[in-house]
Amino acid sequence: MRIRHIPSYYYRKIMEKLQSLQQRTMNVKKYSEKMELYIMKAGIRKQEEITISRFLSGLNLEIRHKVELLPYHDLVQMCIKV
């Protein structure tokens, strides 16, 4: 298998997209899928506290205030319901 060179700016761009990701008009499922995709592309190993923080920071405020204290998996499911 050939190893491909990935330019360093690619990871910077992915991290910028991840850091600036906001829910806005997306539904929660689409938002969480997009965040998971950026995490995978950036090669970030999941740490639950950091993932929860990133996820919550991009949610719309009315949803965020209702679900802040839940574990990550439950958090995504509850946000979808809300």
C-alpha cells in the first residue's frame, strides 16, 4: 500500500472547522455526525470530557441548557429528542 503525503495545512483546516462548528440550522443528528467526521479526519483520539465540551459549545443555547450534565452518548440522544 502506498503512503500518501497529506499537507500540514489540511490538519489545520480540519481543526479550524471543528473549532468553529456550530449547530445553527442543522438538526442535532446532522451536527453530531459532522463533528464526529471532523474528529476522525483530524485523527483526534476521543477524550469524553473534551468531546462533550466541543459538542456543547456548538449547540444552540436552548438545547444546551437542557442537557449540559449528561454523559456524551446520552447527551447526543437527548439533544436529538429535544
